[in-house]
Amino acid sequence: MSDVLQQINKWKEDAKDDTNITVDDNILICCAGENDISTGRSIDQTLETFRAVLDALFPSSEPDLKLIFIGPKFEPWLINDNTSRKQYTKLNNGLHRAIRKHHAKDQITYIDCLTLFCTEETANVPGAIHSKAIPDDRYFDKDGLHLNDMGYEKWKQIIEQKLMEI
């Protein structure tokens, strides 16, 4: 998440130096968060940085800017790691909440991916978010972490749908 904030601040500095840069129907698509958990940052620290990202993108009213933010996803390596699954769930809920409370909430689209890449049988079972959702290996590379072509295609379809809605 801090990398996203750093990049936004760099863009702002670059824009100050270039009087030819204008904002016209810009849509930013990004995802972040899972790596923050794996590096030992707390959920609260990650959410604080996420709120700073939102404030940097939308300092007041930026009517031409839209954000599509892609949330964390359960991955195969998490199947037997309930602690990390709870962290991912807490992060997902916190990202939702931060957006709902932000003054630019109408300009932000959140794609909830937590159980998106889980098996159909388990993705929507009550209580699935905490313990029963099983990531579907068909969407992931052999490392159990990164999406494969089929996973990226599913992601692409959802993002395209959101872009059409915007």
C-alpha cells in the first residue's frame, strides 16, 4: 500500500513540473494490501496508509477521477492458515469501511475478490469468509499465490464490467 502512496505522490510532483498535464476522465485501477500483511505491517497500519492513498487521490473534489480498487483474495496457500485468512478478511472489511466513510466514496468502485477465486461450492457458504471458502487451484499458478491466465481472465472480465458501469 505504501508503494501506491509513494507513486501517487511522485505523479503529483511530476504534474507540478509539467503544465501540460490535465485531468480528463481519468480512471485509476489498482490493487494492494496482501503484501502488507506478509511483511508484518498491521492491518491498522495498512488501512491508515490506504486512507492516505484515498486522501492523496481525492484531496477535495476531483470530479474527473475515478478509482477502481481491487481487494485481497483468498489464495491456495491460505487453506490451512486460519490466522492469515482472518487477517485477509479483516483487511477486506477495513478497505470497504474506509471507502464508505471517504468523502469521494461515489468515485470509488471496490471489487471484493476475497472469495472470487474460490470454488463455487464454498464461496457463498455462510461463514465461508472465515473458514470454509476453498481457493480454486484452477485460477492460480503452481506457487499457490499468483493468478494464472484463467484467473487473470476472470479478473479482466470483472474490471471490464466495472469500467462499462463507470
